[in-house]
Amino acid sequence: MQSIEFSEFLYGGTHVRSQLRRAVVIAAAATTVTTLTGGLLVSTGTQARAAATGPAPTRYTDDFNGDGYHDLAIGAPDGAVNVPGPDGNPTRVLGAGYVTVSYGSKDGAQKTGLKPVTRNSPGVPGDAGQDQRFGRTLANGDFNADGYADLAVTSRSTPRDEVTLLWGSPTGLKGGARMPGSEAGPGFGTVLKAGDFTGDGKTDLVVGYSMSIRLYRGPFKADGSPASVQPVDVGAMFNYTDAQKRLAVGRINKGAIDDLVVLGEERRRGRVLLGGASGLRQTQATVRGGNSAVIADFDKDGHGDIAVGDSAYEMDSERHAGRVQINYGAAGGVDDNRTTKVLTEDSAGVPGGVEAGDSFGNDVAAGDLNRDGYAELIVGAPGERHATCEHCYISGGGLYVLKGSTKGVTGTGAAFYGYNAAGLPRPAGVYRIPQLLKTTDLNGDKQPEIALPVRANTSEVWSVGTKQGKVAGTAPTRVVKAPVDSQVPWPGNEFGVLTR
Ligand SMILES: [Ca+2]
Ligand SMILES: [Ca+2]
Ligand SMILES: [Ca+2]
Ligand SMILES: [Ca+2]
């Protein structure tokens, strides 16, 4: 019983988080880059950029200042924001929310001088208000096609939810526009997924409502309006509340158009939608259900493969033990000739063993950690407990790395990194990792790093290095510790929403 309550305590909250790892797979792939996942990547070098005249091309979908380095957007939807009160003294507005960006550079993640962007920031529409939760869902992409990555941000604005597009610029995120569409239904922006789903080279945005998703086609105008909006028929009625981790963008059939995987709520089977000139279309392909998904090419056959984390899976009566299931991509969505690969902590080669509450698969990410062209699968198990750990029922958790190969993901050579492993974050206090996993390459060395929000005595986001296929090959970096500055005095419970 204890472990069940524990699991609910850990995972019952509003995990409106999420992610992209496309850029990583791409950045790690080599010099000639075939983008498997994610739109608008241009594989030009920094030198080429420096010589260019006029607006620089965006290299990455998360390069907000266009300097050729990936950047890390961080949401703090519960954060308090100080606003000037009637007497001139600051008044604390609880739950107004904010976002901030750690800009990448050759030295990695920016660690000091991060600036909060709130709805009171210059050029950002609306005003910061109580419980608006600005930053609850994020997506990055060059929505207005000016060469700088932009950030889509969901907030609540009674009685409607809103999505704000914050524009990238040479100095980073600056001003923005409110997207039209909130009148179409409640829960506008419960999911935001960016990609080029139509193949015209312009970044589109999939927007979730409570019970439907729509495709907002780019480019977006200065007033935030899209080129057009169309409904997306997933082929099933799903609830998209807190669904950001259940949708994944990548390239499943070959080509330069992004595709979408959508998992149903409560572990209902997922659907595979293929992009095309007329938008996202249903396929016959379905995948096993779960709570997290990622698309990456684990067997290097040019098709993105779909990994689904299912942390609630009960195995041998061990509740919330969890599993990950992989379907291999093919022209029609999923290769029906290859059976679904199931991996648990009991699989051959995988360290540890199945226990109640492990929550294996609570999040999944991918990146080519050993740079052999096969993506590795990174699996979060925040409930994993070590025999050797201190206070192991309180602090703990860790990540697994499962290697890609010609056979796809297997347990061969799998490694586990517990929360107390050298090179993983060591914040003060009690904590579990990972709440969320995101691969990126903030220092531009083409070797992925893993961004991890950690909630200990303080709310923090860390960047963990990888080296030669291993996690934590280098000292970890604390990217940011809340509060970011005096304008945003209290981080709230959900500091560290990431794009994905
Ligand atoms: Ca940048
Ligand atoms: Ca832009
Ligand atoms: Ca593949
Ligand atoms: Ca690899």
C-alpha cells in the first residue's frame, strides 16, 4: 500500500510538461544532417552564418537569439510575479507564471542573468494575473518565419485559455502576440506541438483543446494569426488535458515532413498521423498506450521509431512498475511485420529488477549519446530505489540508457544512473529524478546533454553532460535555481516546464 500512495504522491500532480529532442538527434547525427524529427533545421555551419547578410537563417527550432546555439526555455507556471501596487510598492501576484531562457553558448547553458518574461513584460499582450499559469505548456519553432525561433506559451485568462507567441530576435525572446482561437473551446493550448506537418518549410503548431486537436498552419503573422486552421481527426476521441507528454513529433515515414503520434488518456492505444501537403492524416497504425512518447531512429533505417513509456504498467502484481514499448516506423506509419518490442527492468541486460513504484517509463527521451548514428533511448524511473541509497524511500530515482542498434533498442549494454551517481545533480534537500527528461546540445559540441528539472529545497533545472555513450561523463551544471530574480519571487510547485 505504501508504494501505491507513494506513486500517487509523486505522479498524481499536473505534469503538463514536455519536449523535443529532434534537434539533438540531428545535431548528433554528423555533418550532413537528415532531420528525422522536427522542422526547419538547416545544417549550415556557424561560419556560414557569420558571413551571411540580412536575417540569419534559423539553425535550430530552439535558437531564440539566432546565434547558432540551442537555447533552453523554462516555464514556471505557478510562479509569483511582482507588479506595482496602488501605493507604488510591489504586490505579489500568485500563480501568474513566467518563462525564462537559458541561452546556449560554447560554454554551455547560461547560468547567470536569466531574465523572466511575464505577461507584464514589454510587448507581451495581456497583464499578469493571479492563477493565469503563463508557461504551463511550451513549444518552440520559427512560427513567423523570420529566422529566429519563437516560443508558444499557454496561459489561462478567465474565462478562456490563451496561447501567446513570444518572438525570437537577436537579443532573444522579445514581445509577442496572442494567437486567435481561444473562442473555439475551453482548454485551448492544453497541448502545443510544433513541426512542419505540411512540408512547405513553414513551422506549424498543433494545438490541443480539451477533447480535440487542431493544426494551425504557419507562417504566423505579427498579430499571432496563422495562415489557416484545420481540425485534425485522430480517429478516436481523446482527452487532451495535461497531454503534452503523450504527443510526439518526428519523421516516421521517410521525407522532410513531420508526423505525429498521439496517445490516449488512461493508457488508451495511440494513433499515428502522417504529415502531408493537406495536413495531418490518420493511418491504420496504432501503438500501445502509455503516458510519454518519443520518436527517434533507433535502428538507423531512416524511419523514426516510436517509443512509448507506460509507467503505470503492473507487472507480476508489482503496481506502477512500468515498461517501455517500441514500434518501428515504416512508410505507412508502423511496421506491422515487426512485433512491438517490450522493455522492462527485468529485460535481459537491463540493470535492476521490476518493483512496485519504479515508474519505469515515466518519461522517455532520445539522443545519439555515442554518436554512432543509432539513437539511444533514455528512460526515466523516478520511483527506482537503490539498496545503497540514503533515505531511499524519499530521495531517489534515476535514468536508464538503452542503446540503439541494427536491431533497434535492446537491453544489451544498458546502464542505470541513480540519483546519487557522480555527474547527476546534487541539490540540497530531498528530491527524485527525473520529473522530466529533455535532450539538447547547449554547448554546440554535437554531444547531447540532458536537461532535468529538480525539485529539492529549491526548484532548479540542471544540465547533465554525456560522453561516449554514457550519462554524466562530465560535471553537471545548475542552469537555474528559482527565484530567477526579484521580479518573480516565488517559483511555485511546477518550476521547470520544458519544451519537447
Ligand atoms: Ca541560441
Ligand atoms: Ca521567429
Ligand atoms: Ca527506424
Ligand atoms: Ca547511438
